Amino acid sequence: MTRIILHIGPEKCGSTSIQQSVAKGGEDHHSLLLDPYLLIGLDHAEPDSNAIAALTRQIDTKLSHAPNKALVVSHEMIFKSQPMLRVMAKICTRLSDHVEAIMYVRRQSDFAVSGFGQWHFRSPERLREARAVLDNHAIDASVLYGVERHLIAGLLGNWRVFRQPSGHLYLNWLRSVAEAQKTLAAYDVALSVGVLPRAGFDGDLVGDFLHRAHLKSLGHTDIEATKNQSFHAALIEATVNAIEAGFDMPGPHEANDFFAKMGQLKFGELVHDDLLATLKSHIDHAFWDQNQKFAACYDHPSAYFAPDMNVMARAVEHSVRAAQRRRQKLGRTSFSDAEQTRAKLVYAAWRSRTASRHAPK
């Protein structure tokens, strides 16, 4: 009997760790990381027939190579689009005797911060969008960091600023996971939902995946915890500053090697206070009712989704304006000077890197 474990993501929820860990296979499984360019062809009301044919061939070939092993078919993009999920379920159930799906989620605040630190900090469109929300609420953005403005915009702007670079928004797990479950159920594919380990809720993500997939072992011991590369907080802020200063910087998905290496630059210290933690707690409080229901549906402790701080009686604007007053006492001009310094430093590094790549050999 052939069996497929369809790992559907979503993005920023441990997919890279799972994919890298199962890539070498084991005594009872092997794996296939799908081609994202083919998957994009499924994200339409009428999916691309060539993409369907190519994906079908890829999966069928892998199954035929080891018919007695379970095949882990994975990509973090699958969850974000119901048409994509529907076609993948149809392909897999047509080729295999048994198909089950696994996905992971995390607190919305962690999801939003992670997405900003991966993509949105280098998106001029998203930075302008966040600024516009703050302007509409008469909030002084000049003493706020990019990630803070991003979270505030989500809290005050109906969450759209948190959408993926592709435009998909699925932040309400209670609703989005239920939609995915309904789509999969139409093909008799059961869905298992885990949570990404976090502080206070430690766990073995790969071990949990193997347990949910009913797999015995990895068959090797040289597994390291692999994650998407995270960039230095000051580098992220410097890039925000550079873009807002009008400098041409790489966009989302571009020049990841540059950002990975630039963590060594000396940007100066950021002004740390509790605003970021407070904003994250506002986000988790906003989703608290839905998350409690979600936790009950999928057998997770509701405390996993609980805010780290009690902000129930506080409006977002109150928290932001209190932080503004604290920071303004430090002197707005010094904050502006630091922004300019960071912007020029990271832009100079980017220009230097670009020039060296195009220099005559």
C-alpha cells in the first residue's frame, strides 16, 4: 500500500526544519520538496494544466522508486491557497492508496514579527502601507521602529499589512485551518495540526512531525535544527531606514546572502523598551477568543496562544502614545540621526557588494 504524508506548511511555521530533517529519508520514508514555480501555477480558479501534469509526474516517479515507503510531499506554500490545496489533494489521492496532511501554526504575534523580519522589512509597498495607517491615526512614526509600525498597522488596519508577499492572508487560524480541513475532507484526507515550539512551550518539532506522520525514525543522526535565516534586528531597521530615505535596496526574496552577511556591521544600539512586547500582546489578545476555540478543536493547551502581558484594559493607541512620550524625552533628533547613519551604512554596503559583482574580471 502506498502512502503520502502531505506537509502543507504554512510559511514561517517550521517548514524548513521539517523539510531539511526528512530530506535524507529513513527506513520507512522518503521525501519530495515540491517546485514552488509549479505550485504557483495551481493558485488559480483554473489551475495550469502543465503544472498539474509536471507535479503528477514528480510525485508518481518518487512513489514508484520506493513503493513500500511513505512519501513526505512538502512545501510551505500549499496551505495559503485553497485551489492549490485542492489540486494537491486530488493529485496525491489519485496516485496513492492513503494520504494524510500535516501542518503547524504559531501565535499570531510571532507569525507577524517573523514575516516582517523575513520579507516585509525590505518591501517599500508594505512600509508605505504601514506608514499610511499610522498617519490616519495621527501617530508619530518618527520615534517608532519599522517592526513596531508594522504591528501597529496590523492592529489598526484590519490585519491586511500582515498578508504574505503573495497577497494571501490567513492569520485567523480558527477560520483558515477549518477551510483547509474542509477542502481536504472532500478527498478523504485527514488533517493533523501541530504548534511550533516557543519559549515556555518547548518541544521537538521534527519528533512531533514524525509522530503525527506515524513514521519510525529518520534513519540518521546528523540532523541539525535548520531554520530560515533570521537577520540582525539593527540590520532590519537599517534597511527600513534606507528604503524610507529613498535608497534602492533589494526587495523580498532578493539577496538573502547579502542580508545574512551584513549582521557584522556596527549600526549602533537600538532603543529598547517594552513597546514591541506590548504590541505583540495586543495582537494575541485580539485573537484570544478564536485561539481558545482553535486550541480546543485541535487538542492544544490554550495557554500556548495566551498574550505574554495583560493588555486587556488598554487600547493600542494608549500603549503607543505612552511609548512615544517616553522616547520623545530622549530627543527626536538623536533618533533621526541614528536612522540616517544606519541607512547610509547599509546602503553603502549594498552598493559596494553590487559594484564588486559587476566589476570587470
